[in-house]
Amino acid sequence: MYLRNGKIGVIDLETGESSEEEMISDSASSIRVSRDLLDKFGPESMVLGTGLLTGSLIPASCAGTIVAGKKTMPLLGYAGIELKLSGFDFLVVNGRASKTGYVWARDGIVEFVELASAARINSWQRTDKIRADQGDSKIQVVSAGPWCDAVNPASQLIIDHWGGEDKVGMGAEFGKRNLTAVAFRGMGELEVAEPETHFSKCVSLIRNHLSKLGPNMGLSSYYEGARKEDFASLVHRSVGCYGCPFPCRTFVKTEEDPKEMRLMHREPGYLHYDIPALARAAELGLSALDAARVFVRCAQAGAEPVAVLNACSAKRDRVDANMIERLMVTPTEIEVSFKGNFEASFQDKHDYESSLGLGLCPRYWSKVGYDIDSLSSCIESALGSKLPSVD
């Protein structure tokens, strides 16, 4: 099966038992397949999935998804591709764990691992501990923080220390299940039908995109606020997700010289790609330095920053970092009700779900012009056939 493992991992948090099922759906969309799996395993289940094109050479084919109830969250960075390389196309999580812990998937194996210290540590520390305990710094961790544990509606999941994908309160779904993280690592391989043709077609497509996109300036290519001097003066470097030739992630240093290439401080800064949060911080008068420090604390707590900023502004005209720090210690329940960071890239929700479900980053593909027909030659050389149904 090209670009698929053909496997679905299933784990029951209550019993700790895991099993494996054969992938039989003919849909190319991780969202469609995930919703079908929710119908099969029950509405209280949660599904982590990958699109058919995740891990191909098509530009920005990095995306996975988490679906629970009516909530859908993208998995970007290297999380989506790492999930697929772990040997599973989908992970179904059932039940509620009696003890705090995380789901650990690698090389076709999925299990529940207890993490007794989770209640005493934040999301960054949970990620670091899981990597240390499993002996691999490249493990991708989708971690929850204290706000997630408390099932706060304004919680957010953190991927590889950074926040921005979860704008639907998926962190609360982890809290309901007494789940602190899902971690995956894989050494698997994906096959395509015509490797040389697929490579050449995708390179040609990337070249066509670059001629449209122009020079890349990291996040400032997507958000004008990142061009302002107070933000630009903190910029250390820009990085992209798997397979992306036009990065939208910019790392800023807040605790050391941004021109120093080494990371000397334990927590030197923050990787920005959450445009709604940056825009809201700017509206409230926070400097780029204070905004980055606030986002660090939000990420560690597992708190969604736009909701936090809105809650603070409702209490006082002037919002500052100290005020937000106090809210991190004594969280209040805040509803999240706005378009997501990446969903906002598209005016048409169908296009957003179509690109994300296939495994393509919505931000990148909204910028180059999402057109499934333009991908046909790349897709057919990968699959050896036309693209199956996306809906």
C-alpha cells in the first residue's frame, strides 16, 4: 500500500490493552477516516491520524490530525510524519486511565506508560522527561499541561514545546482521559509507485511555487507584525515543518543574544507561528519580548494564549506579563470561540479540511493556491493511481 502502513493502533487507557486493526477505508482524508473510526469505537474515543499524502515529497506534506467529538486539531511540525513512521496510520485512544501517563507508539507497537511525576511538572518538563526516559531526543511529543489536566476549556496541547495548533481546547480532551501526552517515534519507510517520477514532479512543483512566493522571511512572510523592529531584533532563525520549502516558524531569543547561534540558556526563547496570539498581544500593547515570554508560560501551562489575553483584557485596560503570570497560577475557565491559527488561512472550510485531511499544511497551501488538480501528477506517481475520495 503506497504511502500507507495499512495499520490502525487501538489502545484502551482503562485496561492498558492494545490491539491492531487493518486499514480498510478508501478515503484519502485523515479527518474522514477519523470520524468513521469514532463511529465505530464510540463518540468518547479520540483518534490521531495521518493523511494519505503525509510523508510524500509533495511540498509541506507534514500534517496529521487529532479528532475528538466535533473537534479537529492539526498536527504539524514533525509530529504528523513521525506518527506515520511509527508504523501506524491512525491511533484510536479509548477510555480513561486510572493512573496518569502517556501513550507511546513506535515501530508498530503502542502502549500506555505511567508517568507518576506528571502532576508536579509542566508540559515542557513532561516532553523532556519522556524523551529522557525513552532515550531519544527526536521523539515527537504532543503534551498536555496543568490547564489540560484541569479540563480547562481554554487549554491547549503543545507539540515539541510549542503552541499554536490547538485552538479547539483539545487539551481538555487529554485531561478527561487522565492522559498527559502522546509520544511517537519511528524508523519506518514509506513507498511510492514511481520514485523517480514522483521526485521530479514534486521538485518541479516546488520550483513553480517558489517563483510565486518570492523571498522567504520566516513568519513575516505571513504576518506583517513580525516585520516590526521590536520583533525583528529578537529573531534568531526561521525553521520549517517537514518538507516545507517556505518556513513560517520564527524562533526568537528572549534570554540571550539572538545573534549567538548556540542555545546557551536552558529556555532561550520561543518558536513563533501562532499568528492570532501574536496579533492579539500586539493589540493589547505587549512588546515582542513580553509576548514571547507570555507564550512560554502559556505553553508550559498548556493554556491557549488568545483566550488568556482576552480574559486579562476583560479585567483591566492594561495587560502586562505579570498579570498573565498570576493567571497561570490560578487558572479560570475561559471559553475559546474563534477560528484556529491554521483554519484562518482559508476562507472556505472545505478547502481547509481537504488540504489538512490529505496531510498538507493549510497555511502553505493557502498561500500558493490550493488546487487539487495541480497535484494530480505528483499524486499519481506516488500512488500508481488517481487520488481516492477526499470527502
